[in-house]
Amino acid sequence: MRKNNTISTEDILATLCKSVTEVLSAATNNQITYSAMVQKITRTCMRPDIGCFVLFDGGFTGLVVKNFTAQAAMELYGDYMRNMGMPESEIAKSHLSDDVSNVLGELMNQVVGDFTNKVREQLHTSITQNQPKMMAINKQVQISVDTTMDRPQARRVTFTTENQHIFYLELAMDKTEFIKLHEFDIAEAVDPDDIIANEKAKPAKAAKKSDVKSSANDDIDDDFMAELGL
């Protein structure tokens, strides 16, 4: 987010885009990028071939929609499954497979979860989310937020996979601004995987330290015995 005293809708959208690229890139080992240009749109829609939406509420209200082409969906799904060690024979071959929708829905859940954490850390407010709804569709479906928004705004951002396949993110939310009253430190997010890795590394480090100490003691004993002529 920009280092100024006011956080706008575009800043919040940029944070969401960062969550998308970070989570999907890490989960799929696929370099995800997004366009520096954002579109203003009048409404959000789920579009073919696979669409997903999630509602959030709390500090501000909104709706996130992600639309994947079949090619983008299969690339992200396949890369994720391979990254998880799944054999090629067990990877679905069609974007219409339930497995593809389930995996993309889980990735969407991780993205929005990361986004809500960033909002909590950077804006000092809290939002909650529902379970993402993912489905394969062959027609455009308009989605609206079932709640009152004073001045709704909608934006669309284009994302590109490593193999140049396209998918889109659409955000609809209240027109809002967060104004910083005073300076504060943004706490660094704690990655549970890092904590687990560090805990696993502790016994190995302790054992190595013990071996070094034991070796040093052995060297001292050998020197002492040599001085005695033994």
C-alpha cells in the first residue's frame, strides 16, 4: 500500500492483487503477474469457463469474483497438483472435473485469507469471508452483493500465468477511504510454515552444537595425554 495518510479503493485492490500473485505463485510454482492498468466496470459477473466468488464483510463490505479461462484453470490446477507431488495419472484432464473446481476454490480461499490478514495488519480493521463458491459455467452470470453499499465501486484486473493464459479478478466494494490518524508499525505476518520449519531445525542445530562441543573436549583430552607422554 502507498505510504501516505489515506488508503483508497485502489490501494485495497492493489493489496488484493498482491495476495493473488503471492499465494498462487507459491502454491503452483507458476509465475503469476497482473496488469498495471485496472478497469472501472459497472458490475461484477461470473464468466466462462470457471467462475468463483466470495463475499466479505466487517470493516468494509465487498465481493471478489475470479474468472478463469479453461486453459488458465488447467494450468494452475495442474501445476498445483504436480507441486504437491501428485502423479500425472491422477491429475484431471478436463476443466469440468469437480477436482479442478475444488482445487481452485481452495486456492481462492487461501488468497482471500491472505488478503484479510493483510487488511488486519495494514488497516487495523477486520473483515470476515464466506466459503468461496466455484463452478464451471458456459454463460455469463451477474453477481450482486446481498447487502447495502452506499457508493459501490467495481474494478477488474487482468492476470497472466507463466504460459500466457489469462484470468480476471473483479472487486466490488463500498467507495471508502482509510485515513491514518498517527504513525504505527505494521507487524510482519507470521508464516506458520516458517515456524514449523524452524522448530524442526532446532534438534538438528542442537545435535550439531553438541557434536562440536564433544569434538573440542576430545581434542583437549588428546593434548593433555600427549603432554604426559601417553
